Amino acid sequence: MTDAPTIVIKGGRVVDPDGSRDADVVIEDGRIAAVGADLSADRTLDAAGCIVAPGLVDLHSHLREPGKEEAETVETGARGAALGGYTAILAMPNTTPAIDSAAVVRQVLELGRDAICDVFSSGAITVDRAGEQLAPMAEMAALGVRIFTDDGTGVQDNRLMRRAMEYAAGLGVTLAQHCEDDALCGGGHMHEGEWSARLGIAGQPAEAEELMVMRDIALARLTGCSIHFQHMSTARSVAMIRDAIAGGLPVTAEATPHHFTLTHADCRGYDPVFKVNPPLRTDADVAAVRAGLADGAIAAIATDHAPHAPETKELPFDQAPPGMLGLETALALALTELDLPIEQVLALLSWQPARIMGVDDLHGSLAEGRAANVCVIDPEATWTVDGEAMASRSRNTPYQGREVRGRVRHTVLHGEPVVVDTEPQR
Ligand code: DOR
């Protein structure tokens, strides 16, 4: 026991993997001490009219450190995450240097130690994410890395991917794939279709994603390795994943808010804020991604939070880097745009990704005795997205000016209120 004040989150509706009930939540020594009626403590966080949920968990955050601190740092990314209701985020490895060794994993974890959101590190599958030589996954796994990915690119070589999956299966870790066949995508900057033709921008066909999904499902069958498909964007990808899961393969998938809210038609003004990989697709693809989130083919909403410094996003469409901000808007977009019960939205944003990430011992539950990682959401509050007001060092939100519903009011990290009434506490 410490003498830290006890906290009660009072008057809300608790929603977690155990169901929904009106209850107060008491936090003591960084843990959930009690969930029940009429509880009290030294300090009260008001949750009247609010949902009290386990903190959100993001499988896909580009934090840019080391190497591109002008776009984001671990600290600013984690700050945006906490404001967005997250208590855990997974740093992607496409930094400079890449997160492809124990030394860089240690550096990222160290940078995240005092952040206001738990920062976990992924590790690269191949050295420097170059797709040629396996990275030392065992030494990274020894530091707690549970997800390996070359995100930013996919592993192109079939034989190397098979080896990686055999190695990963032996280590008991998950490989996550950015599915994109480089040769088919070569020179493309948006989805190949009606809009790329109209705009005169070279396209990336849906098949570039689907071929790699197909290959990795086959390799999961061959090796038994669990594979997680990142930012799924096409109807046929979703269908293949649904079939693979039904067939008992160890397959999971995520989708981003932008792939269920925006389409290639949004690129019509040549604004690079809509440039992203995989690209924004068709209405039918958006509908299929939404259907996949609804029926469980896609188990997680992940942000692919990809900050880019303003001067780079002001370049012409074909020269600007792909990627968009996500951490501060994901929850509201899901609540506003997905026609799903809030329990299901929170499963997609919290406890299901926590399981995929292997952090469900610390995140994704409000059961008594568990770590107190909590977010309190006002589901009816409306607000207007404004990149200028975000914690990120970058401003590249494609939702600027959009009215959304659902606001994070408080975030509690290991018992410490790090966001109170929408304000960061340190
Ligand atoms: O649009 C994207 N941006 N897709 C990726 O896979 C990488 C990301 C980035 O790092 O900017």
C-alpha cells in the first residue's frame, strides 16, 4: 500500500469485456479496487452521462523517434494518444534507424517510460526493413516485443517471409504485415481506378494488397505462425481474411478509421492530406471494411497514425509522403461513422487489440485487481476536428473541420489521471 489518494470514477456506465452496467469504479494503488454502486474515495472524477471503459489500445502508431523528431516524438505521440483515450500504443519500426535490434527497442521503450500513455515497441522483421535478411527477432522478443512488422513496406520475398514465420512461430510472437506488392504498386500514389484515371495520378491496384494477403494466409497454413494483417483496405482482402478465420487459421486483421470513412474520390482536389498507404479505395471497399468490423472478420480498429511535417505534406500529390494523423480522432470517427453498439466499438478499439498485441494482462479490462488503465467517454459530446489544436507535432489530419460525436473526457494510466476534463495533467 502507498499513501496515494484513492480515486472514484463516479456516475458512469461501465463497459468492458464483462458487459455493461451502471457502476462507480474505485482505483487504489494503480489498480481497480472495486466496481459497484455508491462507492467513494479521496478524489472523484465525474463520469455522469459517460461511458467508463478500459483504455484504448492502438496496434499501429508511427511515433517518428528516433530520426524524424520534427514530425513527432514518442512524448508528443503518447500525449495525443492519451487525449484520444489510449492507454497503450504500439510504435511502428520505420524510424531512422529502424527498430530492428535490441538497442533501438531499448531506446524507444526508454523514450516512452515517462510518457502519459504506455508505449510498446514493435520490431522489424528484416534488417533495416530492407526485406533481405532476417532481423534478430529473438533479442527483441527477449525485451518483450510481441509484434514484428516491416510496416511502411511489406516483406516481398516469399521464401524470406516463410523463414520469418517459422522463426516467429518458434518464438511465440506474431508477425504483422503491411500488404503491398511493390512491383505492382511501383510509381502509384493512389488507388488505381476511376479517380486515378480522371486525375491523371498513377494508381496502385487493389490486387497489390490482395496478393500479399493471399500469400500470407497460405504461409500461415504452412508454418502455423500467427499473422496480423495491418490496415486492410479492400473488399477481397476482407473476404479472404473472413474465410481464413472460418478455416481455423491463426489470422487477425485491423482496419483504420480512414479506410472506413474516406474514399479515393476525396483525392479529387489533389490535396496530399488524403494520400496514404494503402490508398483510400472505393465505396464498395469502404462498405466491405465496415461489414468486416461488424461481423468480426476485422478484430481491431488501428490508427496508422502517421505524422508528417507540414512542409512535406505541402508538396505536390505525387511527391508528398503518404500518411495521416489518427490518434486524436479514431474513437470519435468510429462512434460517429460506424453503425455499431458502443460495446462493439470499444471491443474493436480496446480489448481485442490488447489481445492481439499481447498486452491484455495490463490493458483492456476493468475487472477488480487489474491495472487501472481507463478512459471515460462522453458519447454524446460533439466537437469539430482541428489539427491546430492537436498534441501532435504535425497537422496532417484529413478531417479538418469535420463535426464528430464522442469525446474523451478523462484518461487514467496505471491509476494516474493523465487527462482530466479533456486537459493533459502533465
Ligand atoms: O500512409 C502510410 N504512412 N502508410 C504506411 O504504411 C507508412 C506510413 C508512414 O510511416 O508515414
